[in-house]
Amino acid sequence: MEYRIVLNRMEFRAFHGCYDLEQQVGNRFTVDLEITAELGEVASEDCVEKAVNYLLVYETVREQMRVTQRTIERVSMNIMDALYARFPQIRHIRCTVSKLAPPLGGKLEKVSVVLEK
């Protein structure tokens, strides 16, 4: 049996972007995650140690957001790779990384990249 963990609108200030100014000034980003994991003994034994601990998920995302990248595609892939490495019980991840108010010369709420692995 599997279960799903969803973390919505984690917000970070980071320095991702393909333009030098973006990497110097930074921007606001949000990350949304939907993680599917093997339930195993988590529910039947109330075993926190075998669960995908969402505090540790958040910390993993925060660590990856601190690593400056040129594309949010790379940021998303790094987040997923780090989560798979940390939690072997994860079966699938849907990761959305959004750059809020991107510098595109007009009014735009956000641009997002969605990766699934």
C-alpha cells in the first residue's frame, strides 16, 4: 500500500536564474511537492522512523534551494534526486518549482516548471 504526502507553497528566497542579475539580486520561489511512498509499517505500527518525515523533506528542499542554478528545471531535478537519496521508500515525486514575478519585461505572477520522476 502507498500513501501520499503533499507540501504546498514552500517559499524561499534564492538566486536561481540564467541572467547574472538574477543570481546577484535573487528572487522569491515556491516549491510544491507531491510524494508517493510505500506505507509499509508506518500506519500499522505508528512508526515515525519508517515514514517520509515531512520536516526532513522541507529541510532537504531548503538545502537544495540554497544551491544556485541557472534553470529551475535543474533545481527541481536536484530536489527530487536528494529526496530519493534520503528516503528509499519514495516511489514517485511530482515537483513544481515556481519563480515569482520573473523579470520578463511585463506583469507576470510566476513561471513554473513541473517535473515528475
